[in-house]
Amino acid sequence: MPLSLVLICQVCTTQHKHKNSFVFKFCGFLKLRNTRCTPAYGCQPLTVAARNISFSPRQVTSDASFHSASFSDTDHPRVLITGGLGQLGVGLAKLLRKRFGKYNVILSDIRKPPSNVFHSGPFIYADILDYKNLREIVVNNRITWLVHYSALLSAIGEANVSLARAVNITGLHNILDIAAEHGLRLFVPSTIGAFGPTSPRNPTPDVCVQRPRTIYGVSKVHAELMGEYYHHRYGLDFRCLRYPGIISADSNPGGGTTDYAVQIFHDAFKSGKFECNLKPDTRLPMMYIDDCLRATLEVMEAPADTLSMRTYNINAMSFTPEELAQELQKQMPELEVTYDVDLVRQAIADSWPMNFDDSNARKDWSWKHDYDLPELVQTMLNYFSTDACLARAN
Ligand code: AKB
């Protein structure tokens, strides 16, 4: 069948002649694959069905292809962040708003936001288990990037497997479908927890055996594989970083195995004592939140042709509870640290990487961390001392 072949840029809607495009036959539909027409945000390799098909992504057929829409007349992406009230969402919204404008970044959650968050920029209710709710948000707000932070972490996931399965797996399916249906650039974080006891642990490369033993880890391997599958099958612009344990001062993690590395700062300032739930010599990869959020923005902005893979390890430092305590004690010598091991968390930590090999991220999109252990501790101490001073003054 002769086709009039035209490519439509997802963002600027410019129509391009097919001269440089790669045409291939796929399940009865002729499709075109084009490179980005401009480096504008959201422009991406695009797969357009040459013949109209109409279906719901809820019932993907073997010959299905997702249509992409055009959404934006500016150069800025319109970003939706799910699970926005967790450890990372508010910080990421702040960073993205600085770059793309306050009203181009929407934070969402199913919980009520504290007033400072509510007043700092757009916030809406979004339930990732409700597909229609998600679709309405994406359409009404002309979303072009989706950062999917909703998830139950490792320790809490083990305490509530069915909820973790629903949120981390069923929720992810909704997110993938909505992103593919609307041609979004999708970021889903993965984790050191996506590896298991049979993975090489020191260092752990990007591609190796992944047999995690937690529902969190299983759901994250599933997310990596599904995202990459949608990328290859439907042209979804899926991007994924495997985060180490993230350490932040003004937001708390919840239900993770690496949470001790945040809690120690709170307890040091509150009581001068800290009881650690991991053994003193448990070595895990860790990262300061600013590095993590910057990495996320950088991989989202990276031109598609620089990404040789869609799921990257990122690394900064690696330490044990004992080493973290010693670094803190250099400035707070009175800090007392004791150990009362939580067997569930310890078993999880013992199955995770000790060091992460992130050479591909460094090579492909020039990833570079800023914070090592001394800078991390100094920054956290500065934050908590200022905070403590302010609290005393008020
Ligand atoms: C957890 O401990 O579960 C998370 C993670 C490393 O993914 N912080």
C-alpha cells in the first residue's frame, strides 16, 4: 500500500518528510522512526502508525502502536511527579521549577500536602491505581514528562507485600500505559535493591544477574524490564536510574533499609544517641540528595542518542554505619552509637551491592557526583545546626 509518509514532532508538531527516516514493517503496520526534530524537551524518537488505529492501552494487541500527541508550544516540558510527598518529590519539584518555571511542574500524591509544599507550586491529587484519574491529569495539564516516584520501599514492602505489589507493579503498569498513550518522557527510579545475593556485590555492574529477594526489588526489576520493553516495542522514551540509599536533611525516607543513614543525624541532634538497626560493618552505596536530583534532571535532559542503555547505575560513595558514625564523631565526639540489629533489614542489606559500578552513566551522559562522605556529613551538620538554632530562637 503506498503511503504518504510524514513524521510529526511530538512537541512542536512540525511535519517532516520521511527522507532520513527508517521505515520498517511491523505486524502489518508501516511505521516511521525519526530522530528528534530539534533538541527541544520532549522531542524524542517517535513511532507513528501510518494507519489510524484506535484502542485502549489497557488492551494492547500484538499489532498495536501508541499514538503520540502534541502538547507544548514552549521549549519547557510540563512535568508531573507522582508520589510527590516522599523523600525526593519536593526537592525534585524545586529543582525542576527553577529550571522550567513554577507552573510547569506539578507535584502529586494521595496525601494532603503540608502548607509550605501546597503554597510552593501546583499540587494535585493523583492516585496511580486509578487510570482515568491519571489520564485526566495528563490531558488537562498537557503533561510531557512524568517522574514516577510512588513506591513502597524495601523494609515496608516486606511488611505489606500485597500493597507493595499493587503500588509498585499494578501502579507501574498504569504509568507505562499512560506514558506510552500520551508520548511522555518517563522517568522511573530503580535501586540497589534491584540486585540480590547472587549478583556481584563489589562492584555491581549495570548488567548482571538480578535475583532480588524482596518484593521491592522484584517490582523494580519488573519496572526496568517493562520500561525497556515499552521502549523497544512502542518507542516509549523510558529513562531509569538505579539510586543508592539517598540521604537528605529536610525530607525523611520511610520504610527503607538505608534509612539509618538519615536517622543518625536526627538522633544525634535530638539526643546525642543513636541505635543502629544494621551491623556496624554493613557496607552500602549511598548518595546525597542533591546529587541524586541533579542526576535525575541530567538523564532526563540527555539527548536520546547519548543513551546507550535505558537503565543506569549511579554512584557517589559507599560506607558502613561505623564509618558514618566515625565521620560524624569528628565533629560531635559525644555522639553515642549502639547497635540493635533488625534481622529483616540486615538480611536485605546483606543481599545488596556494597559498591556500584556507574561507569556507563559517567561515559554516556557525563554523570559526576559532587558529594563524598566528608562533604555529605558537613552539609547535613550545617543544616541541622542551623535548624536547631532556628528552633531554639523561635
Ligand atoms: C531502601 O532502603 O529501600 C531504599 C533503596 C536503597 O532503594 N532507600
